[in-house]
Amino acid sequence: MKKAAAWDAAALLVFVVVGVLTHGASAGAFVRDLLCILGGWFAVALVLRLYVRGGRSRLAATWLVGVSAGVLVRAVLVGHVAYDFWGVALAFTALFVLVERGLYRVAVRRP
């Protein structure tokens, strides 16, 4: 399951990189956003034991609660809640993680 955690981290990294490049954000904003999203995700994954027990419901809960927690921590740091960012973060992290997990399954099944 360590590989799954690394692949999930890569998907979340892609989300943050795309956001920073799209919006011309600073290196500091990149680090802040990456730490918030990864921190929220992996804190919830640890509590739910996502990488020990797996499962779709644990993945969904990690995504919803973890990304939301990361967005809320980011909101505290920047001084306001950006509801549009929250929605975009939920939508695109879901997309990137699902694509990444699909690619992971294909890679694992190869002889």
C-alpha cells in the first residue's frame, strides 16, 4: 500500500502544480497549498487506515474530508474561505486521484 500512497501524493501534487501554473502563483503559495492538501489527505488517511485496509468508502472519505480539511487550513492561512477553490479542489483532486488509481491498476497488472 506504500505505492498507493505515493501515487496518491503524485496525483495531489499534479493538482497543486496545475493550479499554481494556471494562476501564476508564487513558490510560497505552491508550498503552502501542497502542504495543506497533502497534510489534510494523509492525516485523514492515517485515521481511516486507508493504506492499511483500503476500500472505496475509505478512499471517498479521505478525499472528501482530507481535501476539505486542507482547503480549510489554507483558508485560515490566507485569511478567507474561497468556496470556488474548495469546489475546484474537490472536483479536480477526485479526477486526478481516480485517473492515477486507474493508471496504477494498469501498471500493476502488466506482466
